[in-house]
Amino acid sequence: MYPVYVAKDLIEAELLVQRLNDRGIPNAVQNGFLQGLLGELPMSLRPTVCVLEERDQSAAQLCIREMVAALEAPDAPDVVCPKCAETSPGNFEECWKCRAELCP
Ligand SMILES: [Zn+2]
């Protein structure tokens, strides 16, 4: 077994497991059973996602990067233009309608 990722909780571990399964990468989670018995887990006891084959480690790293990027970029809430009151997606820096600057 080759540990590739220490998750902060079982939910995060499960997200990675799903991505690995989607790519057909054999995997296992260590310490998954501890979740719920203890509160905040020390690093050494956190759910650890492992791949079973050494050659899958780099593919697993790609899955991890995708997952982390997805977790860090949640959909921003819509912003309402202060000038024309039109609603723009939260990642817009200016109003799509009147080009006024939007404050996040
Ligand atoms: Zn506007």
C-alpha cells in the first residue's frame, strides 16, 4: 500500500476514493473506521487514502490536485451591481451589463 493523501475527515477521504474509483485505480482507506469515535483526530490517525499499486501514485496525485482545486473553489455567491442592480456571477469583477466595478 502506498499512502497518497491524509484527509482531514472521512468525507474528504471519500471524495478522493470516488475520483480514484472513477479512474479504475485500486485504493484503500486507512483509519477510516476511527471517524466518529473521536473528535479532532491527530495527524497520524486521520483517514489516509492509499493506492495499492506503486505505478498508480502519480495518477493519484492528479486526482488529489483536482479534488483540492474543486474544494477550494466553491461557487461564489452572486453579486448585485451597486449601480444598475443587475445580478452578476460572484467571480465577475465588473457588472456584465453596465461595467460598474463590483465589490465582493
Ligand atoms: Zn451594473
